[in-house]
Amino acid sequence: MRWIPALVMLTLVGGGEATAQSKGKGIRLWNLTTETISGFELSPAGKSTWGPNQTLNDRDKEVDHDERLRITGVEPGVYDAKVSYRDARQCFVRGIEIKADAVFSIADKDLKDCNK
């Protein structure tokens, strides 16, 4: 009768591993701009209801050129982004399509409405 609890335990462990694997890598931003990003906020497209600064998810709280950043608390959809730089400049990126467990990128050509 001792084999029944062991079988139940094995099933639970196996199920937990499958759940962890199905989560994937999550949503990630790939910074292809030429500068280090110090702020990155998302809003549903056209809404201007900005979420938290996603750069706080990074170890050094910034996203260097060619670095990827894990985006949290965001569901797949279409978003606008507010991008901030160390020199207090801000730019916007409109209509970013974000997919589950996928990487999206922004480049200099995507930046609009920048303040000087």
C-alpha cells in the first residue's frame, strides 16, 4: 500500500513541471533604439492610461541598446508606449502589437512625438 502515496506524489511533481514549462518566457521588449531606455510604460492603444515603469523589472533599472526586458502585468493586445531617456526626453511608440510569450522590438524609426 505504500506505492499509492508515491504514485500520487510523482503525479503532482510531474504536473508542476508541465505547468512551469507551459508558461514560456513571457513577453519581452527588445531595445533596438540607439540609446539606453530609463522608462518604459504601456497603455492600451489610444487610452493614455499608463501602467508602471517596466524598466524597474531590470537589474540596473535601464534597458541598454540590444538588451531585452521582461514585461510584466500586461495581457496580449495593442498598446502605445511612453519611452523615457536619462536626459528627461520622452517619446511615444504607437500601435505595438504584443503577443503572449513573444518578443516585440522598438527602434529609433518607431519613436514619435519626442520632446527635446
